[in-house]
Amino acid sequence: MNMRNVSVIFISILFFACSPNNVKEDNNLKKYFTDNNVDGTFAIFDNNKGEFTIYNLMRYKDSSFLPASTFKIVNALIGLQTGIIDNEKMVIKWDGIKRWNEDWNKDLTMEEAFKISAVPYFQEVARRIGKDTMQLWLDSLGYGTKKITTRIDSFWLDNSLKITPDEQLGLVKKLYFDQLPFNKTTQEIVKKIMIQEKNTNYTIAYKTGYGIKENGKKLAWIVGWIEENKHPYIFVLNLEGENNIEVVTIRKKILNDILKYLGFFEGKK
């Protein structure tokens, strides 16, 4: 097992953060889901005030879903920490198998693979990490249901591993503040490659995820943070729709509409 700082894997991390005393439920957000014919939840944590704004609290806290490509956050962290990934510029060569996304059909760096959510790259990372080491880190993080009961290169995609939106937000919050049991350099690299947009008004960083639930419905995630005036707000968006709903397109629209409604993007928060 090729690992740096092996001892940190035995540190238990709890992600749960919200309580009745610091939660504001905002049902005005419901329209952003119903207008797009999806069900879902949204939560944002104001770190300065220590307060959550949440729509659909029950789904947020009590429902678990496959993480899909949001797991690339953890996969990248473990890969970097263990030395499986040298840095964000490390190339894994294309295996020559043609896949539906042409952007995946070439040699990619880790940063490129993360940005375009290239599943094959991170499947190879997971295979190199191996089941035993991966399991130790899932246990250490308390990541969702934790167990790897299927293939090492697909357990985050096939509904065997599940996680709540609350746990997702908690993970990203700890990542933002370098509080996960990984080296600071490891966490800083992952935070950097999560950045999607940076300008004078705000910085927004996130990872998306898309999968199919056992009932055949499409599932979509966006987990990350938005920062204005050096003030971070951590958020999670989780939604699902029928097979004819383009959740991949809708998720970004809903996120932008909600953040705009909450007063973001103008540098005034």
C-alpha cells in the first residue's frame, strides 16, 4: 500500500453540520424545481453566520443517493495523498476504447479529466488505489454508506455506495478549510481544479455528478462553494427527474437561478 501519512486514515471525520437552531427553510426555492419538472433539495451554508438556508430539509438530511461523479473529489484526494496521482498535471494515457464522449478519447491530465468529468481516468485511478486502501479512506472519512460491495472502478456509479446531501456539503466545507485528513497540498490542488469561474465579484467552484437511480430516474448533483469578498458559502444541489428530463442542463440553470435569487454574483454578499 503506497501511502503518505498512513496514520491519518484512522481519524474519523463527521460531516453532519446542521441543527434546528441554525437552519432557515426557504420554500420560495421550490419554484426553481417545479418549474423545471424535477424534485430535489438545495442547501447553502453561510460560514460567517454559521447558518444554513435549505429547501426540502427531509431530502437534504435523510435521503441517500449515488454520488456519481461528485466522487471524483474524494478519488482525486486519495489518489494525490497516496501518490497514485503525482499532481494535477499527471497524464493517464487513453486506453484506445472509443466512448460516447469524444473529449474522453485521448490522453488526459488529472486536471483535464476532472474538468470534463472523464470517468475512465478516475476509474483507472481507483483501480490503482485498490479496494483495501480505498476502503480505509472511506472509513476514515465516514463517506456516506462507506462500503465497497461491487467493483472498485464503478461502486460510486452503480447505486451501491450512497451519500446524503448533508454529508456532501459537510465534506466540501471541510475541504474548503483544509480540515480533511489529507495533506494541505493535496487539498489545495483539489480545491484549485474545482474552480469554475473567478472574477472581481466572485469565485465559484464545484463538481457535478450525474447518474441513474434504481427506479430509472435521472439524478444530478452540484457540490461546491461560492466566495464573495473573501466570504465563503458552501452549497449542495441535488435533483432528480424522469427519463425525458435533461437534468444535466437543468442543474446549472437551477443553481444559477437560486444563487441569483439569494443575492450572489454581484460581489455584495
